[in-house]
Amino acid sequence: MNRILFAVLALALSFSVQARGNAESGKAKAGQVCAACHGPDGNKPSALDQPVLAGQYYDYLVRALSDYKAGHRNNPIMKGFAAQLSKQDIEDLAAWFSSQKSSLHDQR
């Protein structure tokens, strides 16, 4: 009985992990919205106060964009852009940027 319960729980968790965004959709959206300030792959910010997004954790990016959208983070430019994003857009962008290699550190 414990094995069955464990299998059902493991299966449920695997579905929640797969519910992440679509990186290809995120790439398209990033080209429209994010590339001007962060670069097409998130590695080339146009100013020193703009972060490198490439290689960031998926969950961090989802939280940051959601916080900008909700007004929990205060940056007028990001709030304006994030306000236009759907939850799916946010997940797609996070999938794209988190899948990119960062220029900040070596990735193994």
C-alpha cells in the first residue's frame, strides 16, 4: 500500500514539474519585449543597472516577473512591461532565460 501511495505522489510531483513554460515561446516573447534591455539571450544588458537574465533559476525569474506585475518590486519600466504579461508569458520567459548559458559563470 505504501508503494502505491509513493508512486501516486511521485507521479503527481512529476506533472507539476513539467508544468513549466515553453522555452521556444519564451524566446519569441523575449525578442519582442526583453531583448532591447537584456539582450536576445539575456546576456547583454544595455546598462549597468540591468541584470543578466541568462542562467538564472526558473523559479527566481517567475517570482521576479510576478512581483513586478503585482507591484511588489518597484521599477517603473519593468512594472510596465510585466503588467502586459500573462502567467503563461512569465513561465515561458523564465523557461527561455533559465535555459540559456550565462556569461557570468562557468556552467557544468
